[in-house]
Amino acid sequence: MRCHRSYIINVDHVQHISGNLQGYQLELSGFKNIVPVSRSYTRRIKTLLLKT
């Protein structure tokens, strides 16, 4: 799933989501960098992750 213009993620690998008013960030298993979630994708990501 796309979470940012520069990133496409596999939601099965999401370990942790954190965020504030500036936006959300994802921690993925097997990937040491933090992945940002753009404001335009925030609603889709939250909806999808709450289902799983």
C-alpha cells in the first residue's frame, strides 16, 4: 500500500505506528528507517491498520 509519494509498504510488516499533528510514522520489521505517512494517505493507512 502506498503511504507516501516516495514509499510503498507491505502492511503485514508494520510493527509500530506513531504520530502527532505533524503526521504519522511507521516502523517496519526488517527495515531500520522510519517511514513517513503523508497527510493524503493517513486516513487509508489508519483504516487498514485498524482492521488488521
